[in-house]
Amino acid sequence: MPRRLNLSCDTLRIAYESGQTTTDLAHTYDCCPTTIANHLRQCGVILRTARFQPLVLPQPTLRRLYLEEQLPLKDIAAHFGVSISTIGNKRRLYGIPSRTRR
């Protein structure tokens, strides 16, 4: 049977609002961050946004660099200052077809 955590709303709220993350609190209370997040929501605490903001890469520019200029993924990634996997993910998201091998 899963154990039930009795966490004080005041204690959690103070710790979270003082800058601790849900991961920090999960380590403190020996549970998972989702449990902490759920407790905070039940206590009426509005959770902070994620650390990483969604990245917007201009689709026309990505399409041009990838299909027309035929730049290698590593060069496109360097151009935007992101990882190669991010370029691959955005290419698929935008529906840009993969190139044929030379």
C-alpha cells in the first residue's frame, strides 16, 4: 500500500516560495517531484513555469538552410545556437522532409 505524505501547506509554501524547486523538496521529503507539485496545487500555490522556455526557430529560415542551402545539421545548430537534436525535432515538427543521402 502506498504511503501517504502528511505535508503542511504552510511549510511547503514557504519552502517553495523561498526558491526551492519541486525536485529539491522531493529529495527532502523522499518522494517524487510530481507528488510535491500536486500537494502545492492542492494548497493553492501557483507553480513557477519550467526552467526552459519553448524555443522559436523561424520555419522559413530553417527550411531554407536545410533544403535550399543544404547546410549540415551541425552548422544549422551553430547558426541558431542550439543542439543538433533540437534542429531535428523542429524539422519534424515543421514537416520539413529529410534530405536524401548524397
